[in-house]
Amino acid sequence: MGTFYSSLRSRAGPNVSAAAQSGSHVIAPVLTNNTITGNVHFLHNAPGFTFDRLHSETTQTSETRSLIFKHKTQICSEYQYVTEYNSLPGERVLLSERYTQPLILQRHRDQQEREEELRSSGEDFQQVLSSRSSDESSHLNSLFNPDGHGISPSAVILQGNSGNGKTLTVQKIMLDWVSDKLYKERFDIVFHLKCKEINRIPGRKSLVEILSYSCNLTSDEISQILQQSPEKMLFIIDGFDELKLTQDIYYMSPHTDVIQKAPAEVTLCALLRGHILPESFLLVTTRSTATDTLSKLLKGPQRFSEIMGFSEKGVEEYFQKFFQDEELFRRAYTFVKTNENLFTTCSIPVICWIICTTIKERFRIGADVTSGLETTTSIYVDFVSTLLKHHCQGLSRSVPTLLRSLGQLAERGMLEQQVLLDENTVYETISDPSANPFLCKFLFKRRISQETMFSFMHLSFQEFFTALYYVILDEEESQKKLISIQDYGYAAVVQFAFGLLNKDVIHTLRKSLRLFVHPNTQALLKEWILEELQRNIYHDRTLFILHCLYELHEEDFVIKAMKSWNRINAYGAFFRRTDCWALLYCSQCCQCIEELDLLDCRLTSEKLMMILPALPKFKKLTLSLEDPSVSDLVELMCALMRGQTLNSQDVHVVSDSVNCYVHLAISEELSRICIDPLWHVDPAVSLQSLGLTLPYSELNNNNWAKLFQIIHQKDLDALMLIPCSFSKLKKMEIRAYWLTRRLCVWTLQIIQNCPSLTEVKVDAVFFLLEEGIKILQRSRTTPVCVMRVQGFVLVYHHAFCISKFTCISFLCSLIETRAFKLQNKNTMKDVLQYVPCAAYSKSSEVT
């Protein structure tokens, strides 16, 4: 059967007839009105056609097309799957279930931008990435697009840190090209060369022979393909930083023939320089440590692009693809997002995979999701182990030596408060920084020259390696370093040190990294933190201690430490979600803690929900909530009631958005709730607070939603009817600015409607108005209820006024008064400054 390829030659054309003999091929310049004879099979339009590029169409033979089809078939078979770091023999996952488009920038960032990225974390870090991606993020299909001057690059540098997804991105490009989703019109053939494999090619090889190592085509077949249009060819060289370059690349005479032989790296460099197939296109991936070397070798025009990792949206997409199941995805993603430290590191695709893999294992065995991700330190240790095992072939130094030198460099940067380290400093401790997967290299313009700087992937990795260096030193030096670093205020380093002393982490250090921690180092830090707890700890120091205990994650010791910590005072400290995890863990290790102060800690609804399970454990609890909803307050109250295990609990809650202050005094018998609405819209009432004492069972069954909705709506009439909803109300206390007629009527109505009420106290902060006193004097109430009213009575005379502090038991006369003579010109403020701080009178029952 003949094979027919229909290929467009012009926008309009004459009638064309094409005949094929059995087994032959025909390329027909056909548009319409074609007459075809013979046993012909139509395959498809020729790939790679554009109106402006006809050379490829006219020179490409059917045999070449068949070879390209064979090449694509192999790529499709191999590249649609991913073998993961922990895959067992034969295990694979689909690329579509893992690959997520990373954030790619096509520009260099200046020193200030680099420092901002390195130092920020949590929400701030995501905002930095978001600012980079808003207008500048590039897609894979735009890597070779013309620039603002209309010039397209011949070579694209795709830079990225270790574990940032360079290789996976290349795999995605190859698969999308095969399926005509990417570069369909631009490239007829794409070859993928891995520098790691080129290093293993022995002897002298031509480009044709090197390419034959990477695909299922023979040298002859590749040679035939390379004879076609070079301007339609793309060569992807992956991992240039891993290429073992020799001096031969500089001294051997250049060769331009695809069949000329030379050492493999020399032949590859001839391709990079454009000596071989100069019209072809190049895409080269590399770590930042080798970018400047690559740029000097690479032909032009060049384009620089950098994979920065996942944006916040990218992290969410990755989790969704990884878990497939919507419920599992939501549970996992919500958990990680609430931990700023983990979420920051999720921008690194390899760490994202580590975290997802760990969580998935917890789901599989039905365990709590948080138990598999106990500490930030454990994730960092797993990341270091993964990079050393899979991204560090041919290290010239042993792993312990490498990590010690990294730790020394990290410590120096910490002590000098530098995240960008100059070249001389780096080379003093790291013999070959270009081969180090944990370092990044930058070039900055300095007037008429360039300056080379290095950094760790993020400040947190610099802190981690500093801590790692400290704990693997000998006992005496380790203890000296750990004590001294506290004086510098590097809390994160100390927290990582505690995390590295976790029993499971120590086991991983010994097994995977061949590092040993002296047992006395752990004892030293434990003793130190117990001593710290004997002091008056407050604010940020409280958060620091919580994180040290959280990273250590040793339950027996945490219980011991928390028993000696009577009052957790975080007043005024800005609570992050990570801080909530630390507080929750430490609190759940104990049955009862004396006091927790979270006033002015900027607790949002989300953070409140995180710590909710721990709150019933505190005998005294003070917290202020930032912009909570009514449902948030209801959830809080229900959690306190539902989780109550203490004999008594004193709770103070302040909410500006719902305009209330709530004080709960919970006990097994009688409990008390005091509500201060924090709004005084009606000067006729001017209610300050309402206190109710009632059995615990009544408080537990209270309709909290109705109560907070009334307060939120500023419905004073409805609020004053709340006491009537409790059938076993025992005592009521009302505090107001003025004892008005309206307030007195309300009070008497409550007494009449609550037969269980035995005591009512009305406290007028300023004055008892005559209209209110007359109402009470004329009243007739239940004889079992005692009512006390206290405040000031103003009596005006022609020359002075008298302020009388009065405690009244109705229907009795004034029991005791104290008066002060003042001139008429004196103001209310003058009156109040003479008010005695207390007065006493014996009360009698109201009849």
C-alpha cells in the first residue's frame, strides 16, 4: 500500500493528481480538487509546517519521517512515566500525576530581590513569589519566543536549584512535543541528552554516536535525520552542571561535522558553541553554580530563564494531582498550609514530593496526618538525604566532610548576618562549590564588572546546616557552640538543634548520612530548657520555647517541661499558624496547665480552630480574637463546654468584630458568664456588662449562636431578655453608667420572669438617677430575691452640689451616705475624684 502525505505548498493551487505504486510514498502539493489513484492511505499533514518555512517540507523524505515517528514512539513510551525516588522495581507513576508547571522567570534578579526571597517565609514568602509571577512568569511554549526587539534566541539557559524540577520539566517538554502540544510548528525533531549519561560514554565519539546512546535510533538513522533542516531541530541538554569538563574543550581544534570524533564532552561543547549544526536550537538546564561557565560556552543569541519552584497555586495543584482523591487532597493541603515552615519549603518540588509521600503513607495506615510530619527538622533531614543520594554523583569528599564544611560556611554567614556570601568566603570552606547541590551561585553587576556571590537555597537551610554542624561536633565544642549561639538570638538555629536531637532523626543521621551526635549534647539542651522555664518567660520567648519542645518531639520530656511551666504568657506576640501547631502539641502532652495568655496575639479564625482542642486544658484562659465571625465564637464556647475536664476554668475572650468581651467562670456546680457588649448605643440604658450565675448544665446547653448574634446586631432589647431564657438562673449582675428608668423596668421584668433568681446586683458607675430610684421604690418583687443597687446620688443646692455614694436595699431608706461640698463651678470630673473607693451597708430583702 502506498503512503500519502498531504502537504500545503501555497494558499491556492491547481488541480493535482498523484498516483502511488504499491509500497511507495507520495508527497503531494495538494490543496483541493485532488484526484488520487492507487491503493493510498492518508496519514496526516506533514508536521512542522509553517508558511514561512518550506525548506523542511521539501527536503524531508518519507524515510526521515518514518524515523522521526519511530523516535517519537520511543519517547512516548518512556517519558509518560516517572520513576520516583522510593519506587520499587517495576513501579512507575504517570508524569501527568506529578508534573506541575513551576514558576519560570526570564530575567536576572538584583541583590535586593535575592535577599528578599532568601529571608522571607510563610505568607511573606508566598507574597514575594506572587509578586514575581504576576507579570513575568513564563510558560514552556514561550521559551523561544521573540523578545521585544523581535529576536528569537538560538540557545535558552534554564537554571534551577537542586530538586527544583529541571529534569521533570525537560521530560514534560519531550512528551508534549511528541503529542503535538508543544513546539509543533517550530521543531521537527527534538533530541534529549543527559550529561550524567554522557560522562559514562567511553572513548572518542561523534555527535551521531552520542545521540544514539540517548534514543533507539542507530547512528545511520540519526545521521540521516541530521541531514535535514537544522533550523527545525532542538537539542535539550539536561544537567550541564554535572558534565565533567576537561581542558580539552578549550584546546582541541573545533570540528563542525556530526560524524567527527572527539571526547564526548568536547563533541557536546562543539554543539553548544554552534560549531556543529549552528542553525539548530539549544535548551540547556543547569544549576546556578555552573551558569556562568555555560554562558561562556554557549552560542548566541542566548536567553536566560530560571525555575523558581512552585507558587502557592502550584503547590495546591501538585497536591491535587498527587492525591487524586479530593477529600485526601483537602486534608493534606489544609494541614501543610497551616504550617508556615513546611509550606515555605513546598516551593521546592522535591520537598513537596517528600511531604506528600509521607502524608500519603499516614493515610494508608489510617494514622493521624500530623504524626508522620512531626517536625520541620525531619523534613529537612529527608531532603538532604534525598539530594545526596540522587543528585550528587561523584562527590570528591565524603558526606560527613561535605556537611561539616557546609555547616562551617552556614555558621559564618549566620554570625556575620549574611545570606549572600562572597566568593572568597565560600572557597575558604568549600573546595568545589559548583558541585555542591545545596549552594546557589549569583552574578551581580558592580559598576563596570561582575561580582560572584553564593547562598544557601533559603535562610532556613543556612540555619539548619548551622545547627547540624553544632550537634555533630565533639561534645565539648558542641556544647560551647550551642550555648554561645543563644546569645546571638538565633532562635531558629537552636530550634533546629532540638529537632536534630529527636531519636528518630538521630537514627536517620546515623543511617543515611553517617553522622553521630554525642548523647551528652541532648542532655545539655534538655537541662538548659528546664532552667529557662524557671524564669519569667513571655512574648516571643514563649514561642521560642514552644518550638524547641515541638521540634524535639519527645513526649516524656515535654510532659516534664510543661509541668514546670505554670503560666504560658504570649501576650502581644504575633501568633503564626506554625506557632499554633507548637502550642497544640505541647498542650496535648498534658492533662492540665495553670494559665494561657493569648491577648493581642492576632488570632484569626483559622488559628483559633487549630488550637481549639487544647484550650479546655487551661485553668485560666485569656485570648483576643481578630475579626471572628459569630460561628467562630460559638465554636469556641462549644469546644470549651464539650472538652471540659477541669473542676474549674476561668476564660476571658475579647472580640472587636462582634463587639463583645465574654468572661466565663466554669465550675462543676455554679458557673458564671459575664458579657460586656463593648457598645453603648442607647444613652438611656448605657449597659456596661451583664453577669449571670447559673448551674453548669444550663451554661452547657446555652444557645450561643443566638447570644452572639444578638450582640453582633447590637440588639439591646433582645440582650436584656437573655436572662429569662435560663430556667435555673441564680444570680444576675448589671453594670451601667446610669441607673435609668428603662434599666430599672428591665431589671424588674427579669426578676418577675425568673423565679429561680435569688440575688440581683445593679451597679451604676456614675449616678443613680431619681427616675430610676422611684421605679425601684414603687416595685413589688418576689421575697426570695435580694436586690442591691449602688451608685452616686447628686443633690443640687443654690451654692453647692453633694455627691452621695449610696448602697440601697429596697424598700428601705438610704442606709449610709458620704457627702462632699463643692462649688457650682466644679465639673463632673472634680466630683468623681472625691468618690470613696468603697462603702458598705447591710442589705435587707425587697418585699
